[in-house]
Amino acid sequence: MRDVRHEPRRVFIETWGCQMNELDSQRMVGQLMQQGVLPTKDPKEADLILLNSCSVREKAVHKVYSRLGEYRLLRKERAELLIGLCGCVAQQEGEAALERVPDLDFVLGPGRVGELAQVVARRRAGERVVATGFPPERAYDIDAVARQGEYKGMVTIIEGCNKSCTFCIVPQTRGPESSRPLADVLREVRHLLDYGFAEIELLGQTVNHWREPGGEADFADLLDAVATLPGLQRLRFVTSYPRDFTPRMVEQIGRHANICPYLHLPVQSGSDPVLRRMGRGYSRAQYVDLVAQLRRARPDLALSTDLIVGFPGETEEDFEQTLELVRQARFAATYAFKYSPRPGTAAPRLDGAVPAEVADERLQRLFALQEGIQHEINQGLVGQELEVIVTGWGKQPGMQTGRTSCHRVVHFHAGSEPAALGSTMHVEVEAGFPYSLAGRRLGASAAGSPGSP
Ligand code: SAM
């Protein structure tokens, strides 16, 4: 029998997946830090290891068990090491994870992140805990978040998902939708602005489906209320669901200069029959019309999207429709994935499985098309002066990196006086590559000025 009473001093956390998982990891580390457990970047130094997993695509479960196996080997050096499985695979597997890995210490789903400190305490008292499911009241302490990075603070405004896209496991792993009250959101954003973040990112699986619990206000009202908070330089939000956009939301995006001219708007496919089988609830024409409305409101808008290729029944003609949409929409970035069947979803029961090699070949054609488009768009920015928030150091010595308000990465020479991380600079773009820009540093902006394109 392992002795599990040891009090952890160092936590190592590995995070897979989306921004919501990133924020969940910050919340888990924050709770532990309040108890004197400090983070480490080296798993060998840790006496508590958390694997914050993602289950959007296949092999996730397999990958989780193989990583847990690697971590268990560290017990040869450190017998007291506690290991917890967190995130969406934790929710999906639950009790089965404890059965499959006899010395796994606990399982903590995304709906129970706020209970990590108690779960560790229960484990130290001898219980192997499975904390999954979605309690109606979820603990969320804004003081117990180990904020990372110099410039961007993330705020969850809506948890879970009520959509029923036939390919997606998220409604099972993150539970039903639950919006946070506006007053809580504003309090957390003010807290982050006081802390010094220049940029706020609002998070939700369907972020624009936010509604005031028991009230009338919707995401348009929330955008207005957040964007007008003093000192907010850049406001982003992710992920928007096309069908949930309203004209009032589009209007707010046009009205507030500090709402970034960048939007992630997953379309998934350019073919109506495929969109119908995916259960997305919009047509290609409706998506294209929404993009036109958004671009009228913000002509400088950079759009990114998610695409799935090889969805059951996708014909060559359907796929051509996707390519055509990509040519037409000129996305600044696309995140394209091969369809992967997920347990408990409806799509695996659909006819017309697409052979893996066909899906692979389609994905490569899509990547090649999009890379060319991105290269052209980025080359078109050469000569422009852009405002960037300095986000880090480049791989080459003497280089720094920043992000434009359109979310593009810019590399520039630090010069003799490197810019502080989180500060705002102007750069003149000198070269455009498919995935980044290179620029010449011009000078610092006045603090608090709104982002330029
Ligand atoms: N809630 C967002 C929405 O529906 O637009 C995104 C949710 S998901 C975390 C992020 C992306 O993963 C999706 O937009 C989709 O492109 C991709 N994805 C989800 N399930 C998938 C599956 N079964 N196979 C391949 N890609 C998938």
C-alpha cells in the first residue's frame, strides 16, 4: 500500500486542448498555491502531477493512459507522488480510469475544477476520489487563479454547451450551458485590468450564447458593458457560434474600437448537405451573409475558422464546396481537422465513412490552399504600421515577438532597449510569411490607446 499522506510541495501540470483548459489549469494551480504548493516546470521535481486532458479528437483516451504510465514511472524516485487525471477525458472516463490505473489517485472533471484543493485533501486522507459531473453551483474563486503571461487575462463567461453537433463530444464532457452573472464577469475583468493586463479574452464553447441568468441581457449587452470598462485596451472572445450572432452583436463589434478586429467563427464545412448532417443549424449562405455583415461593421476584420474534412458522407463535390468557401472568405487562419468518431455522438452512426487516405489527401489540399492565401494576405500587409502587444522573445537571439490586434504574430529586433513584455509598440511590416510577419520597431504607444488593425 502506498502512503498517500505526504503533503505536496510542488505541482506539475500538463495541459492539452483549448483556452478553457488553459484557464482551468490556471485555476487549479491557483488553488494549490493558496495552500503553499508551488508550480514546477519539471515533472521530476513534482510530488503532485495533474494531467489536464482534451477529448475532442480520437486517440485522446489512449494518449492519456500512455502519459499516465510515463508519470507513474516517476514513482520509482518519488514514492509519495500523487497523480490526478483532470479535464475532458476525466469526465468521459470517470470511475473507469481508477479501475484501469489502479494507482491513479483521483479523477477531476471540468465541472469540478473549483474543488481540486478538497479532492487532494480527501486523497491524502486515503480516499480515491472521482469528482465528475456538473453541480448547479460551481465554485469559482477569482483570487485563486495563477494568471500566466504578461498581457492576456482570460475570463470564462459561459460554461458547457447545449448544441447538438453530431460530431462533438463537448456537451458530454463540459455539461450543459451555464452563464455567469454579468456582475461577476465585470468584477473579474476589473480585477484583471487592475492587475495590469492589456488584453481580456472572454471564453465559452459558444461564447456569444451568453445570457444573463434569469434576466434579459445577452452577449451584445455584455460586450458593451465590458468594452466600456476604463483601461481595457483589447477585448477578444472565443468561440463564437455562427447561428447565435445577432445584428446587435455585430453592431457592438463595429462600435467599440477596443474590440479586436479578429473573430474565430468555426464553419466546419462549406457544403450544405454536410452542414445539415453535422447538425450545425446554419447554411453556407447564412454563414457567408454573416461574414459580410461582420466585415461591413469592421472592414479590418481578420477571420479564422475550424474545418472538418472527411465527415461521413462527404463527397469530392462537398469538399470542393469547402475549398471554394475558403477561397471566398479569405480566412486569416484555419484550424482544419480530419473527422474523428467520438463515443456517444451521433455521427459515427451516419453512412458514408470516408476512407482515411481520402480524408488525409483532402486535408493536405486544404492546408496547401490556405497556406497560399495566408501568405498573400500577410504579404499584403508589408509597409503597414501596426500596433503590437509584446508577448515574448523570439527563437533567434535579439528578437522579440508581439501580436497585432488581428492576432497575427510579428517578429522584430529588440534593439538596445528591449520592450517590456505586455507593453504596446508600433512596427512597420517588412515581410509577410504564411504564419507570421516580420517588422521594424517604430516606438511605444501611449498606454491604453485602442488597438489599430
Ligand atoms: N464549440 C465550438 C463550435 O462548435 O464551434 C468548438 C468546439 S471544439 C472544442 C473545437 C473544434 O474541434 C471544432 O470546431 C471542430 O472543428 C473540432 N472537432 C470537434 N469534434 C471533432 C471531431 N469529432 N472530429 C474532428 N474535429 C472535431
